[in-house]
Amino acid sequence: KQKEEDLFVEVGHQQMASKYAAERTAVSSKNVWVEFISLAAQHKAVNLGQGFPDFPAPSFMKEALSKAALNDSLNQYTRSMGHPRFVKAVAEYFSPLYGRELNPMTEVYATVGAYGSIFCAIHGLVNPGD
């Protein structure tokens, strides 16, 4: 009979059943943000690495979110690179800063956060040996 501790493997800061974890995860270390959160809390520092606001979202944002959630036509996934209206707005905002027109469908890529965007950028631009 296996001991309970043999049934799990630590992946990042979470435990997973070892029979389901890919072998490459065995060498994964904890995410650096786990350490930053703990240090910020220990030293009562402002954690600028992640979004932990100490103020409520503005009322207009909460109202817009509530209205959007009630809209029955928005019951589907958007394109993975960002909703067309969003990437168009981003392109319009940044085009003057770059001094040229940005194509929102080919030159703007929305991600779920900085960690994900850095991952995507490295995988998209860095080759083995670089």
C-alpha cells in the first residue's frame, strides 16, 4: 500500500496527484510571485508585483460589468488574442505613440496578465540556443 505522501507531487506551490502530473513538472520550482507576496506581507510593503488594490472598483466599472453580465448576446468565448473592440481600442491608443497605424488583428495581442504575456513573448521570439 502506498503512503499518502507518495500519492502527491508538489507542482509550483500546489500539490497534484503524481500519477497525473507530467514528468517535466517534477523539476518546477515555486513561482517567484509566491515569494514576493510572502515577503511583502512579512515586511508590510506595498506589493507592486500583483494587483491587490486596497480600494473598491469605481462605480461606473461595476455598473458596466453588471450591464454586460445581463446581456444575453455575450454568451460565448472571444477570440484568444483579445476581443476585437478591445484590441481596436488598444491599437488606436498606441498607434500615435509608435508613429504608425497598428493593425489590431495582427499587431495587438491581449493576455490574462504580465506573466502570461512575458511567457507568450519569449515563446514567440526566442529560439533554443538564443
